[in-house]
Amino acid sequence: IKKMSEKNQSFKICLLGDSAVGKTCIVTAKTKDEFNQHQMSTIGVDNVFDTHIFDNKKYIFKIYDTVGQERYNSVSSSSIKVSDGFILVYDVNQKETFDRIEKWMNFIIQNAEIDKKVLILIGNKIDINEREVEEEIAKKFAEDNNMKYFETSAKTRQGIQEAFKGIYEGLIKQRENENEKSDEENQNKSISLDEQNPFDEGQKKRKCCPFSKKE
């Protein structure tokens, strides 16, 4: 496994969505392969670490599991400001939780530059089978907002690995593109400086400011 700088191998991800949509259960299913039917609601912000191997390189992800209640928004906003990516979660059996995804997106916009972030949308609890939000409607919403869409069940683990792989590799590829762009800009600056001839500059100055003869 190749070693990389800490900056390039570390990412922060924030989960957002209404209370009881299963955010904590999704994280637990991914990081511990467990499901707790009586999972306690998150108070404030909890966080866990996860790793992912991509292209023979190891990456570390810090995942912020936030509360879905309005009164904790000030706590969640601090997590949004430092996050590289976001997982938006709703319950496919509760249409109001899907309707409020736009509110959570606006919450991101208020605290970060959303165009520079990687987002995915998760429709959770597909095992319950009392669906109120059709998959095609959610897919269309995600597509219109430049997000990948996944459906999951934290209880059966269905779709969990695929969803996290989607955001993990999306973040890695975005970071690689940013680094390539930065390297290219630095190279162009270097070429520009190399092309400047200090003797030419001296000639220009002499032409601009000729010595005057003493009277």
C-alpha cells in the first residue's frame, strides 16, 4: 500500500437528515457491520473513523453523524464547515423526510461552498416495504442536484457498502483532480518565470529611464 501525505489521504464526511431516518444505523452498519433495532438518537454530533483502499492506497475518512433536530443546527453547522463531502439521508417510507432534503441542502449552502463538495443521497429503510417515495423520483432529484443516489437497509446491510464506496471514491477522484490542477498551475507559473530574462528587464528599464546629461 502506497504512503501518501496526511492531507491527501484524509477526508471528512457529514451525514445530514431528519431524526429517525437511520443515519447512525447506516454508519454502524458500515463501520461495525452491526444493526441495533433500538439505536439511541444522536445527541449533537458523534464521529467515527473508517478506511478505504483505492488504487493500492489507503485513505482515512472521519464521519460526522449529526442529530436531525433543529435546535442542534448550530452544532451541525460546525461539522459542515470542515467537511469535504455529505451524505443526505431520508426514509423511503416517510415522504416528509424526503421533502426536507432540500432544507438540508440549503443548510449546507449556508455554511459551505456546496459546488466544491461531493454529495450523495441515500433512501434508507427499504426493508420495511411501506414505501412513500418512488425510487425514480428520488433518482431524478439526485441527478438534478449533481448527486449519486443509493437505496439502503441498515438492517440487512443492502446497499451500504455501495453507498460509502460511491462517496469515498468520489472524494478521492475530486482530490486527485484538484492536485493535478494545482500542479499544472504551479508548472505554468514556473515556466512563466523561467521565460523572463533579467537582462531584458534591465534593457527595458534603461530605455524607460535614460540617464540625462549634465548641463
